[in-house]
Amino acid sequence: MSSFEGETSKLTVQFVRISDESHSRSEYIEAIRDKIDKVLGYVSAAAVSSQESAASAEELNGQASALKDMVKKFGA
């Protein structure tokens, strides 16, 4: 085997190793992206729930105020 062929063989082995490592890293990156998407979904759901709770609290506050006014009228 000539020196050129030996060097070419070494380079081929290195390229294959780099390709395999890149593939593994791509799989890890994809898994991280999936986890981030799940977290974003949870955060979105929590934000919606918080907004709904705030709207309910505001409605209940209005109803309590109206009831307080009614009680004052009957008490007067």
C-alpha cells in the first residue's frame, strides 16, 4: 500500500467517525428541542390558566361589590 493510499484510508476513517459523531449530536439536539417544546407548552398552558383565573377573580370581585351594595340598600 502506498503512502498516499494509507493517508487516504486514514482520512476516510476520520470522515466516517466525524459523520457518526455529527449524527449522534444531531439526535441529542433534536431531543433537546423536543423537551424545550414541551416546556413551552406547559408555560403556555400555565399562562392561559393564570389569565382565566384573573378574569374569574375580577368577575367575582364585581359580584361581591354588587352584593355589598344590595346589602347596604336593605340595611338602610
